[in-house]
Amino acid sequence: MKIAFIAHDRKKDEMVNFVTAYENVFHGHELYSTGTTGKRIMENTDLKIHRFMSGPLGGDQQIGALVAKNEMDLIIFLRDPLMAQPHEPDINALLRLCDVQGIPLGTNIATAEILVKALDRGDFAWRELVHKYKPGVDE
């Protein structure tokens, strides 16, 4: 599975703690993140993460480009709903793309935990069919 991690500044510690707690679940998957979030996760775990730019500098849009092509399987995006973000339009575009493509998206720790437990059980196997029968992909 291709999994992306995004966390607003006041949620980065929470993201690091979350990923650390479920590090064993994330091993063996392709991991992506925005810049600082990925750096912090890699400093605290043995996970290898492909890092995009910082969110406000275009990282959300880079992940969104993969979502638009249905090339992302799960996103954990710990948002700070109490703080205005300078790149709010980019955030809203990413959330909308997840809805359009049917990409599971956890925007708080409770939903993220449910999604990771489902990942651990193998409940995302249906995403393999999405990739197998993607328009333009030969069988």
C-alpha cells in the first residue's frame, strides 16, 4: 500500500507518537509524507519515507497529484482545525480529491487508528483491485 502522512505543526508530535506506536504495521508499505512530518517520523523510527516539500510550499499538492491519479491508498492527515492555515485551498483540494477517488483519509487520531487497524487486518486488499483494473493499465 502507498500511505501518506501529513501533520500540521501542532499535530506533528501526535503524528510521530502515532506512527511510532504502529511502526510494525507500516513496515513493508510505501510511505510518503510532507517534508518536516517525514523528517520527524524518520528521526524517531526505522521507517523509510519518501518526503515531498513542506505542505505550505506545495507538499500537499504533490501528494494530491498522486491522489488525483489514484496512486495513493491511504492518507493520515492530522489537521489542526483550530488554526488557520495559509495554504487552506490546497488542503481543501486534497480532501476533495480523496473523496473523488475514494481514498481512505484519517484527519484525526481516532479515525487514523481505525484505519491502521483495518490495514493491519488486511481490510484494504480491495485497493489492489483498484490498481489492477485502473483505466489504461494492461492486464
